[in-house]
Amino acid sequence: MKTKKVNKISRSFEYYLLLPIYKLAMWHFRGAKRGFKTNEKCTLCGFCEERCPVGNIKVRDKVVWDDYCEGCFRCINYCPFEAIEYKTYTEGKLRFKNKRIDISQV
Ligand code: SF4
Ligand code: SF4
């Protein structure tokens, strides 16, 4: 008789402690489309659409965000023209690009 294999993942106390905070943060970012906007530097190049890891961005006659944002901030940091802002938090702020990552490969 075959027995069903069950993979059990042991979770730490910290996991359960941080889980509500994580869920709250994700709830916030899933509604993040209200906060994203582009400025006059946007060329509609489509780079953000290609590079969003969860396909949350569409570029047509303007850039539109959907409800599946994971809050990675890749679109903000890697837009070639620094044309994406999140509310007023990112205005005038430096963008971060990890020099150890080739963005065209991810
Ligand atoms: S990557 Fe930047 S410039 Fe290109 S479409 Fe997206 S927001 Fe506009
Ligand atoms: S923050 Fe990340 S997941 Fe959210 S829209 Fe931008 S690239 Fe996509």
C-alpha cells in the first residue's frame, strides 16, 4: 500500500510573530496601484512592463499598475528615466540599482 508523503515545514516563533506584519504590508502593496504614477520623463518604453516580476504593469498609451504588486520596487529603481514615483515618497530621492545584478537577465 502506498503511503502519501507529507512535507512538513517547521516554522519558528518569529515566523508567527512577523506573519501579521507581512500580511499587512502585502495588503498595503496589493492596493499600491493607487500610489504609483509616472512623471513627464516617461517615454512609454515598456521596460517596467517587461521587468515587473509578477506582470503587474501594462504600458499602452500610459503606464497602468494592477492589483498584484509584491512591493519589490524594481519598477521605481530600474526605470531608465527615473519616471516612476510612489505617492510623494520617492520624489527627488535617489534610485538604487544593485551593481551585482544584470537587470536584463532577471
Ligand atoms: S520604464 Fe519608465 S520610461 Fe519606460 S514605460 Fe516604464 S515608466 Fe515609462
Ligand atoms: S514594485 Fe515590483 S511588483 Fe510592484 S509593480 Fe513595481 S516591479 Fe511590479
